[in-house]
Amino acid sequence: MQGKIFKGIGGFYYVMTETGVVECRACGRFRKERIIPMIGDEVVLDVKNGKGYINDILPRRSKLVRPAVANIDTLVIVVAAKSPDPNTAVIDKMLINAEINGITPMICINKSDLADADDLVKLYNGIGYKTVIVSAEEKRGIDELYTLIDGKVAAFAGVSGVGKSSLLTLITGSELETGEVSEKISRGKHTTRHVELFALNNGFVLDTPGFSSIEPEITAELDIAGLFPEIERLTGQCRFRGCRHIGEPDCAVKEAVKDGVIPESRYKIYTELCEIQRSIPEWN
Ligand SMILES: Nc1nc2c(ncn2[C@@H]2O[C@H](COP(=O)(O)OP(=O)(O)OP(=O)(O)O)[C@@H](O)[C@H]2O)c(=O)[nH]1
Ligand SMILES: [Mg+2]
Ligand SMILES: [Zn+2]
């Protein structure tokens, strides 16, 4: 039998299968081989005497750290049009983290009842990211958001107070009543936070704090230009093949920055990441 781990508590994994939820333990081999199942894992399981055992983990499509969740397809970066004011540095960091982890990001602008967000939409649509404008308060844009994550495993991330939980309550509302108890994931001082995927009709959602505080992990092999769609797009248009877009002549990327096509702020992050990479001993 095959299924998906949606929750883990005290050594038990809860696996959603075609025939319902199965409480499982990892098989003995896993401990010996130091394999740790993650929430989101697609697993092969066996049921013996009414007890479930996870025997195998299928290859992971992506891996999110803090919270550790596998196979997330979409990172919904939630920002507020106002209160708290959007911070593009934080958004860019989350975008880069998503790109590094092989997760498709999109930007969800909530609290559109409080302010417009034309600048943000223009900036990120221009780069090529999907944006959606919603208001949890006025229940606007929720269907469009739902359509964008339908059939996927979507993690909602963003700084505190932007409305992630409000949106997720609207999105999962009816399904949660019949399934798991709707436990609001709070990260208050004394609240135990457990990570859980919530099933939709077709797909899963996950509430996460932070993800902006994590420094992108830059390795020697990482294709940094590939983390920036607006830079990646221009690859091949520079005079030199293998142009790093830093100081080379006739560089299409530098031109685009000068013309305002590529935002200065994003180019600055690009150069900083290149700098970090250059300081890795194995880089060359
Ligand atoms: N005006 C307005 N307020 C909203 C909207 N969505 C959420 N809020 C309010 O914003 C506050 C924060 O919302 P939450 O859903 O708790 O935010 P969160 O992102 O889950 O915050 P953390 O759990 O701390 O990370 C609450 O008081 C909500 O009622 C909206 O669309 N418009
Ligand atoms: Mg919340
Ligand atoms: Zn170049």
C-alpha cells in the first residue's frame, strides 16, 4: 500500500492512504540506516495485525527545512498590503529559499481591503512570479487562490500577522470539520507547534512560520543566476559565454539593471550571493 505522511507525533506517523488514515511506525531497518521519514513523504507501508509499518520512502521531489517537510510543490509567500507593511527584502529571501529547494513560489497579497498593492504586483509579475490579491477579511480572491494550489502540496509562509492562518481557515474550513480536528497552529510562547498537512479536496496545505529567517544555503555547485528568473532569462545574451554578470563588458544583465528592467534590489542580492559562493574554498 502507498500513502502520504501528513502528521507525526511521538514516533508515530499518520499516513493518508486511499482507504483512509493508517497509524504507522518506521520499520527497524530505518533506524539502523538512519533514515528518518518526513512529513510529506510518499511511503510504502504494510499493515500487519492491525499495525502499520513504513517500509520504504519514495524519492523526495523537494525538501523544506524548518519545518522539515518533503514534497512541497508550491510555497505561497503571504504578505499583507498593509499592517504589517510588505518588505521586499524578506520576500526576496523567501523566493530564493524556495528556488534553492526546488519549490515553485508564488506571492499572495492579503489585506487588500486595507491598501492597494500595485507596486508589489508590478515588481513580482515583472520578474515572472505569479501573484494573487486576496482579502481574508472580505473573503475576496479565495477561489482564485484555491485554484492556484489545487492538486498541489502548498506551504503558506510569511511573517507574523500577514494572515496565513486566516486564509488557511477559509481554505480548509469545510474539509476540516469532517476530518481532523481543526487545531490552529500557533507559535505563541508556550504553544507546542506541530507540523501537519491538511488535506483539501485535492492536495494539501501547511501553515509555517518564518522561512524568511533562514539564510539561503549557498554551495559551490549552485547556479545562482538560476535562482533569479529575470537574470536567467537573459542568459545567452551577454557577449561572453559563462558571463557572471558582475564586471564583464557587454553584459545583458548589467544593461537590464541600468534600464530598470531588473530591479537594483534584486541584482544586489545576486551579487551578494555570488560573493558568498566565491568565498567557498571548493569554488573555482
Ligand atoms: N484587515 C484585514 N485583516 C486581516 C486580514 N486577514 C487577516 N487579518 C487580521 O490580521 C491578524 C493576523 O492574522 P493571522 O491569520 O493570525 O496571521 P498569521 O500570518 O497567521 O500570523 P502568525 O500566526 O503570527 O504567523 C488577525 O487579527 C486577522 O484578523 C485581511 O484580509 N484584512
Ligand atoms: Mg498563524
Ligand atoms: Zn552578463
